[in-house]
Amino acid sequence: MAKATLLVLQGVDQGKRATIGPQTVSLGRGPQNTLRILDTEVSRNHAEILYADGTWTLHDLESSNGSFVNGQSIRSYALRTGDQLQIGRTIMLFSDSTSNETSQIADRIDLLSADDPDRSQIVGTLASAEGKPLSRQASVSRISPVVTADDNLQTLYRISEEAVRATDSLDLLLQRVLDLTIDAVSADRACMLVAESRSDRILPRVFSHRPGVNPNERMPVSTSIVNYVIAQGEGVWTSDALHDSRFDAGQSIVQAGIREAMCVPMQGRYELMGVIYVDITSPADYLLKGGAPRTFREELLTLLLAIGRQSALAVENFRYQEALVTAERLAAVGQAIASLSHDIKNILQGVRGGSYLIDMGLNEGKEDLIRKGWTIVERNQDRIYGLVMDMLTYSKERQPALQESNLNSVVEEVSRLIEGRVTDQPTKVEMDLSEDLPLSLFDPDGVLRAILNVATNAIDAVEESDDGRVVIATRFDPNSELLSVIVTDNGPGIPANEQKHIFDLFESTKGSRGTGLGLAVSQKIMQEHGGEISVASPEAGGCEFRLTWPRISDDPAPLEHTNAPTSNEPTS
């Protein structure tokens, strides 16, 4: 089944990966899209990806700011693995999983031992660390055109460019390098044998061939030559023309043709990453017609050594990034476990304290102790429920369950839920509900949770004040079609240097009383609705949180087309 992936390299969703199938995939800011891009510069219905006849095609839907592939404005474009898509400020890497043939590489290569019939012999070597300048040219070139220093430098530049391109697959990176290598050294076939990252085994990883070569013909690779290159760290040039038994007196060279090969080490900064093996063959019928044998040359071996070095550095860099991502992931898991364990421990201590009072009240027949203990247990039940719901909300990507709802009804429900929090406090919670709010499509449960988290934080901020006041207001701007919930308090406020971190996961200004999940979850819910939360806290004190998101009606929104790009790029 056709399958591809989109990895967000840059933008508010950085690191997000989406797998897409052959069904039409819509991209945009609106919650009705298959793949939502939470970017304010992305149109609600921005673009779509269609799959037909083995090709993925990106179509711009007359978006406000246009769609781009590899930096070029497009209307319609046939995507290939490695293409970078940009919509708004978001850049995504496209990878076609169905075109990845790396699992079949071993079937394309014959690893020949010393007992196998291939008896190619080394006719030239070049030390990797002592490679001659790329500008040196061979004195004889019978049929291949002379390769200039500029050609070599251009090749290395293109390979270096491929090596630093963003990719989520080492195989795809090496495949692009190998395709360039085939052209650079005029080879028929090429393969890379790469060392496994968790062992010392060097195995076939990628394979390439020039157009016209039989793709079903297996490529012979001499393990003796490979072992020599690995052991000596030298690039070698081999030929079967002078030493192969097929060319003994009793046989004709025309029956077999002449095969040459080059093999070079992929020497990284600290260790060998593998080898590159390329070959060419002068067919028998070509020789019979008087054609000169195709041959490699010394400067091509020098160039291949440089390519091997660049390829090794690319492998090292890719593995370094993999290790870095793994380390960061493990660190994040450790941080999450430590923070959640601390919060759960505090909640359990509260439950134990309440249970102790209940037990004491039952033993002594004191109803007031029982009620007090049950109040503590009930409060901590609410805390553990809120913590679990925040964890579930934040841990998974989801589409909002859109329902036509009244925002005022949701805010009134929030008011009822927080009444118990302020029963024993002088804090006043007031509602300022707009009377002209239209119905809108949004996820009422998600929006309720977002508002509840913000309102609870506001109550915590004023609970030590004798005149604490929290106001929850609703507003609608008909010009921008934006719904808003504004939560204000008269607490101490948030210092300016802390405001930019309050939406980060596990960042809390409430010390041991906060989980650091609430605001991060609320922001995520708003982003899922195409909106955001902003905060303002003047130096004089107090704080205002504004939750804003676009209203969606039952009628589909018209496509945005202001300033649509006028260029029409080719589709291939």
C-alpha cells in the first residue's frame, strides 16, 4: 500500500511526523483538515496532496501566502523523496516510503569469496590520507572525456550539499550520494557497504546503477578486495582483463568482456564507516566491433576517495543526530517521570491525611472529622483526575471533536466546577458573559479543560489575598471572526522573564503545588482549534490570560485566495 511521511523541520509543530496514505490529504490551519498546521500564516484550507499512478502531487488551494517546494513557488508539483514543502512558516520534509528498496539491497549484490570465480586483481592503489590533488589529470583517456578540476569540485559540492540536507532516513541520504557518484565516475553500478552502528559487521546498504544497465543482474563484489581496503585504508583499482582464467589461450575475450572496479574506504573522523564499490564493464559485442575497453583512471580513484570521505562524515553526522535525539528523548522521559512521581506522591499524601481523619472520626464518633477528612480526600481525587486528564490530553495528537456549542454555557460549567475551590476563601469569582456570542463549532470538552486550567491557576494566584478577585469574560469579534475567553486576576502577577516559559511542559510558578502541565495542555488545546493563549501582566500586579480561536460555522469557510501566487511550476 502506498505510504509516505511528512516530518515538520521548522515551525510551531517542529518534530511532528505524519504518515499519509493514498487518500486525499488536506493541509491547513482549520480543524477540518487531515493534517492541521498550527501556523498563523497558513490558510484554513491551504493545500492538498493527491496520490495517483504512483505519484504524490501537492496542489496549492489558492492560499493567501502560497505553497513552496524546495524554495520555489508552486501551484501543482509532483513530490519526490527529500523534497521540502513550505506553507506559511512551516517547513516539512517529504519521504515516499513505498519507493524505499533498501530491504532488497542484499539481493542485488553478490559477495564473492576467494573460492568464487571472480578473480579480479588490484592494478593500482591510492592511500586515503595521501590522496593526490583533485586537479591532477590522467595522461591517457581512451574513450571517457577528461574530467576537469572544476567538474570534481562541483561533484564534491553537490555531494556535500546532499550530506547536509535534512532527512529522516540514512538510506535515502546514502542513495542520493550514490546516484551522484555513478555520474561522477562514469560507473555502471555502485554500492555502499556500511558498518552497523551496534556491531562491527559491514553489510550492503544501498545500490545504484546507470540507466541502461540490466537492473536484475547482480553486482559481484570481491570480499578479498573489500577486506584489503578495510585493512589497509587504501583505495584500489582492479581489473579482470589480465589475470582472469576466462582469458586463457583457449578462450576468447569476446565471450566475456572486460570488467573493472574501484573500491575506497569511507573513513570518518574516528573510525571506518564502510566502503564504496563501483564497477564498469566493456561488453563483448562492443569489443568485437573494435571498441576500446572502458577504463577507470587514477584521478577518478582520487575523486572516489574524496566521495568516500564525505559519505563517512555524513554517516557520522546522521548517527550523532540520532544519538542526540535519543538522549533528549530519554532525558524528557526522565524529567516527566520525576515530575509526575513528585505530584502523585503529594496527592497520595493528601489522600492518606484525609483517610486518617476519617478513620479517627469513625473511631471517636466525630462527624466533623469525618466530613473534614472526606473533603480532603475528595479534593485530592479531583487533583489526580485532573493530572491524568492533562497527561492524556498532552500525550497524543488528536483532532478536536467539533460540536455546535455555546461558549457561554461552557464557561458557566467552568464556574460551577470551581465553586468548591473558593468556598472557604474570601476569593470572588465573577462572570462577564457577552450576550451576542454566536454558536460555533468547537470541542466543548477540550475548551472547558483549557479554560478550567487557566481559571484554577488564577484562583491559586489570589488565594492568599484577603480581597482576591477572578473574572472570566467571553467576547466575540465579528470583524476577525474570533472567539475569546479572558481570565483576569488581581494577584501578584508573573515577572516578565518568566512569561515566555509558562507554557513549557513541567514549568510551574506555583512550586510544589503545580504540575507544570496545565498551561501547556491549555495551549495545546487552543492550537488544535487554530488559536492560542496570550498573557499580559503589568508591573503593578495582576494577570490576564486571553484564550482566542477562530469561529467555525456549519457552512464551510470559503477558500482564501488573496495574493495567490501566479507562477505555475511544472508537475515533474
